[in-house]
Amino acid sequence: MSRSKRTVLDALIAEATVDCYDESECVTGFYTMLEDNIAVPFQTVVLGVDVTVTGVDLTEDGQITAVCTRGKAKQRIPILDLPLPTPPPKGAEWIDAYLRWAEG
């Protein structure tokens, strides 16, 4: 990863986690940024199946998930496991920042 990309991601991490006191608050900060900034809906492929990502959700156990639909079926996938399309949707840099933060 280039130095400039690390700098951008570190700035996003700082923005998402400002005033956070613990890990749970940090996750909530990233969830808020993802909800506000990722352009949905967008199409991607999960396990060889075309799906539409319609939003993000925060589970009771503190996991950020992508809400994926196909027809009437709906599945939540951890946002860090979501394969992104090329080009990625607007706001996908927030997923990259969350991944960098989560990897510590």
C-alpha cells in the first residue's frame, strides 16, 4: 500500500473514531460513516451469484454487515468479507479504512 493511501485511510480512521472511548464505539463510528458515505444500491458477486447491496447494518454483537438481496432473498454478509465490484462504489474507501483499523 502506498504511503499516500495509508495517509488517506489513517485520516478516515481518525474521523470515524474521534471521541470514541472503546472498540464498540469505534465500530459504531465506522458504521455511521459507512451508512452515510457508501453509495447504495450497487451490484456485486458473492459466491458466484449476482447480488444487490442495499445498505449496511450493525448487528447486536457489533458486526458491520452489508445487506445483500437477490430477488426476495436477503442475506447479511460481514462488510469485511464483501467482494467489491470493479470499479468499487463511491465511499468504498470507508471499507478500506475499517479493514485497516480492524487489522490493528
